[in-house]
Amino acid sequence: MATTSSTHLHLHLPLLPLPQPHRPRFSSLPTTLLRRSRRSVTVSVGTDILGDFGARDPFPAEIESNFGDKVIGYSNTEHKILIPNARALALSQQECVPVSSLQAPMAEDEAKMLLKKVVGWKLVDDGSGGLKLQCLWKLRDFKCSVELINRICQVVENVGHFPDLHLEQPNQVRAELWTSSIGGLSMNDYIVAAKIDEIKTSDLAPRKRAWA
């Protein structure tokens, strides 16, 4: 009886190396482990401190442009820490400066623009063409009115620019700000208004009536 023998041919194809994308190298990042087999290649990456953010392979044009160097910066890149100037700071964080009597008062357009940076204040005409900042508080009682005046005094004591404070009624306080030396408004008035805005007044406000 004839028997047929089968021949099995085993081919071992060389495994081509994976293309390595051009990525910035960080010494603190974990190394990438590549486990290769004849049938498949598995890429496993250790825990990344940056998290899984869905990185993609770079485009050829990005590789040619050395985008990694542009993102990371060269070793001789000069880094500067910029300190915010006065315009970048909030009004309440700024300090008042001396105002010369030769300085012109703030224009109405600029005064209206800065009015958006303070809460509860409005522009009023003093009757002679000059502008003032005015704010009105309605409080719970006379004792709360006196307490608010004391809190305002504590805030502006070391500022060097003071508001006019009026106890109009037992439970009503009015504050006005302007720069008398120039007969109108200056930046100092808005700085003081912003500092006053940060005073806590919720505990002095009238209690809301609870209806059954």
C-alpha cells in the first residue's frame, strides 16, 4: 500500500523595524518597551506622567521642519519671567500715585470705560462740569451704617486718597470719589473704588423677610 508524504515548508521572514516618529525626548518619561514576535508586534508603554492624550505620528512635513526643536526650544533658548505691569493688574491691587494739579481730569469716555471695572458705582456731575464716582449702600440699621464707614476707613487709611462719606439716613451711606486738585476724576478714584468693592457688606445688609 502506497503512502503519501506531505512536506511542510517553514519560511522565516525577517522582521522589518518599525518606523520611529520624530518625537521630543524627555529624560523623565518611561522608556518604550517593544515586544516583537514572528506574527505580530506589540507596543506597550509604561505609565505616562502626561496621561493618555491621544498622540499621533507626525506628518512628513512636520519632521522636515524640525518641529520638535521649535516646540521644545534649543538648549541656548533664553527664558524670561515677565512681571505684570500696572495695566495688567486688577484695580484693587494697584496703588495710588500723586497727581499734579497741571494734569487734566479724565475724559468722560475713559471714565465710562473704567466704570465697568467697579461694582455699584455711577458717574455723577458735580454741577460745575466735573465728574465724580458715587456709590450708595442701604443697610440694616444705624449700627451697620457706622460699621461700614469704619470698614471703609480701615481700607483707605494707608492709600493716601480718601472718599467723602455721608450718613444720609440711619441706614444709608453714600460715598463719593474725585480728585479735587484737578477738578475731576483720576485713576486714583477708580483704584480706591475697587478697594472699597472688596469690603464685606453681606452681614450688614437688611435681612430678607421670610414669608410663611
